[in-house]
Amino acid sequence: MNKSCTKIVALLIWITGCTDGIQKKSESPDKFVREIDKIRLTDMSGTSISLKQFEGKTIFINFWATWCKPCIKEMPSIKDAQNILKNEEIIFLMASNESAAQIEEFKKNHEYSFDYVRIENSEEMNVQTLPVTFIFNSKGNLVFSEAGLRKWDDKNNIEMILKIVKEND
């Protein structure tokens, strides 16, 4: 493939796989019951992570990539939301399907105290664009799903997350 074709293909992949716009939003827990059981995550050393260990807690999973500009743009607001909500029963996970080496390199160059994990089945989870955020309530039901950049430390978003946390207290 010549250089211009390679650039066009790379541009098309970037355009279709990374978006600033909101594409999908749902807050109906009945529609996505038990999606949590389908997610296959590993830590950076390849050890499988069971989300059942977080039973009783709200789980915020952000699917991202090191090359995704909207993902990286969104990270400061996730960091701030995590700090604002630090006294709540919320687990924040940053999931990428990239190699552990790529994620580790990103961590070296960015000072976020995130729990980085690898998703092994993003296609099966229908993660077709980035960033995507799933929020599971304390019962393990997917109650929020959205593709696109969001300002997570915004007052309305913090209130939405707190509402999800408090629903099952």
C-alpha cells in the first residue's frame, strides 16, 4: 500500500473509531441487565479480573485508547470526578484493548491515578467508538451507557452518578 493510501486508511479508522459527539445514552437498567457478566477484563500482568469482587459498589468503566484524542481530553474530568466522589462506593476502571506495554507507556507520560485494565472482548461488548462509558449500579445492572466525550466533573454528571450510588443504599 502506498503512503497516501495508508494515510487515508489511518484517517478513516480515526474518524470512525473516535468521536467527540454523544451517540448513545440509556439509563434503563432493565434493558442491559447482566451486561457486567459479559465483560472480560485483565490487569496489566494479564490476570483475569472478576467484576463480582466489586459487588455492592457502583462501577464506572471508561473504554479508551492511547491514540484517542477525545479519550485523553476526557481524562482530567474523570480524574476530578473520581476525587469528588472518593468517599462514595464507586470503582473507577479505565479499560483499553491495547497491549499492556502501550498502556504502561501512557501511564509513564500522564500523571493519573487510575486503575488501568485491559478489555479482552470489546467487540463482543459492542464498543465500536471511543470513548465509551458504562456505569453499573451496586446490583451489577448497566444503568448508564454512552459513547462520546463527557465532562464527568460537571455538577449534573456528579449528581447523576450520586443518584445511581444512592438508589441502592
